Amino acid sequence: MGIWDSILPGGGRRFIKRKDSDAGEAGRALEELRGSLYNDFHTSEGAKRQQQRLCGPIVALTFNFVVAVGIIMANKMVMGTVGFNFPVALSLIHYLFALALMAVLKALYLLPIAPPSKSTPFSSLFALGAVMSFSTGLANISLKHNSVGFYQMAKIAVTPTIVVAEFILFKKKVSLRKVIMLVVVSFGVAIATVTDLEFNVFGACVALAWIIPSAVNKILWSNLQQSGNWTALALMWKTTPITIFFFIVLMPLLDPPGLLSFNWDFKNSSAIIISALFGFLLQWSGALALGATSALAHVVLGQFKTIVIMLSGYLVFKSDPGFTSLCGAVIALAGMSVYTYLGMKESATSGRRNSLNSRQNSHLMKSKVIVDGEKPETRPMDSV
């Protein structure tokens, strides 16, 4: 150590010790980073935080809106150009494709971890998978056997069904101003889109049977994600096999015969695969939107999508929906704008209230710690 003593004032031992200390701090920082990344990707709580951080309400709703428009075009190509007139079978292909994609993500350790099985009973997951199959399958059947106007009337009826169902199941109330705006939105959408109400008995029964599963489906998706540590993909992974089972049961009952004799050439198969990809993205984006907002907000987004598609046809493709439909679209958009404003205002008020409560609780906890930690006063004894 003589050389170190001559080069470094104070000796080389302190230098080596400081180097070891710096290396130890760097190692601890690296371990903390690895632990943080592990919690973010390999625990349900961390995956939920990542989803909330990366996919807020605006991102989720925008993602769902864009994908919903894309799948309309893809399904029009499949049902029209390709001539694949098997709606339940198409839904089954969508969910099989989604399950295969999620299996690849799971094999690559990219699928978020699900919460412990004890946190969510299997009955809730089974109910969600079942109502999801009925909601998707019956929607396609209703669109096939009813006019577009009657189909839109059934979609509008989902809004009051959600309000009633959430009150019955969770005692959740909606403010009077929001109820008024929902009525305005539904009225505007009805004027804008309901141009005919042609239907048959079978189509009407299917449409009425679709309303309740559709409402319950949205409520369960939103509630399970917001009340637990479920992410959208983890919940899809658990419920998709159940949905596929019910599609297999429903397919021979609701689809026409001739599926196996369909021309499965490269062109038709490619169109169906593209539709299936959009189906997976729609399911994922819908689950993200329901987890970030609420069932009612997701319904309003669906009505907004309908109005935007109609106005886009008028502005871009010069279609003429009629003056009455345009007035209805303007009323619906105005109602949606006010409803969104009320929702943001209530969220901000709720956030301030929660922040104030957390600060008060923190102050009370600190006060309690100080009181519990106080030592009893000791008076000095008088010396004699």
C-alpha cells in the first residue's frame, strides 16, 4: 500500500472502501429497478397500474372508437363481398383467433398476470363469459333479421337497462342532470338513425333477448376491472374459453347450414382473418374502455360512433340522410358533449374529495403515532 499512500493523500484504503460502497449502492439501485419491473409485469397489481398509467379514459375510448369503425368495414367485406353469412360462426372465429393471440403472448411472458383465484369467484368469470357470448351472437343475429332502424332502437334501449341494472346490482345512482342528457342523446340518435322499423317476430324476439345480456356484459366488464386488480387482457384470457364454449353450442341453433361447404380459398380466408384481427382489437379496446370509464360512458361512445359514421357519409360521400336525421345528429352530439362535461366535472369533484380525505386520514395517522409514542412526563425530584 506504499504506492497508494504516496499517490492518494489519506491512504488507499479509504479509496478502495469508497469504491466498494459506490458499487454496493449501484447494485442496490439495480436490484430495486429489477424488483420494480418485476412488480409491474409479473403481479396483477403492477399490471393494473401499468394499464391505468398507459391507457387512460381518453386513450381507451379513442382506441375503441377507431377499431369499431375498422371492424364495421371488415365485417361489411366479409358479409357482403365474401358472402360469409354465418354470424355466430364469424364470432366464434374471432374469439378463437383472440385466444390464439393471447396464448402466444402468454408463451412470450407478455400476458399480464391475473389476480389470485380467491379474489374473484369462478361464478363471476363464468357469468361474464356466458353473457359475452349471448351479447355478441345475438347482436349479429338481430342485425341480420331486423332492419337497421329496429336494431338501433334496441341499442338505444340498452342505456336505461344499464341504469336500472347498476342500481339493482350495485345500488349505483346516476345524477338527474346525467339522466336528462342520456334522454336527450337517445332521442337525438333515434331521430337520426331510426328511419324504418321493419321487423319480423323472430327478429324482434332476438333483439329483445339481446338487450339484457348486452347491458350486463358491459357492467360486469367495468365492475370486475375497477373493483379488482384485473387487466383487460388477463380478464379476456380467463373468459374467452367460456365464451367459445357457448358459441359452439349456439352455432348449430342460430346459424344456417352450409358452413363446411363455404369456399375457403385464400382470398376469402384472408378477409375473415382480417376481420378476426379487428375482432380481437375491438374486444381488447372495449375492455380497456370499460375498465377506464363506465358502462354508460361506453354506450354513449357507441352512439357517438353511429352519429359520426352517418355525418361522415354526409360530408365525405355526399349521402343525403335528410334534414330530420341531421337535426337528430346535432341534438345527439350536443347531449353527448354536455354528458361528457358533467362526467369530467363529477370525476374532478370526486378526485378532490378523495385527495382531501386521504390527507385528513394521513394527518390523523400521524397524530395518533405522535400520541402513542409520547413518553409520560417525569418531574424532577427536589433535592434535599
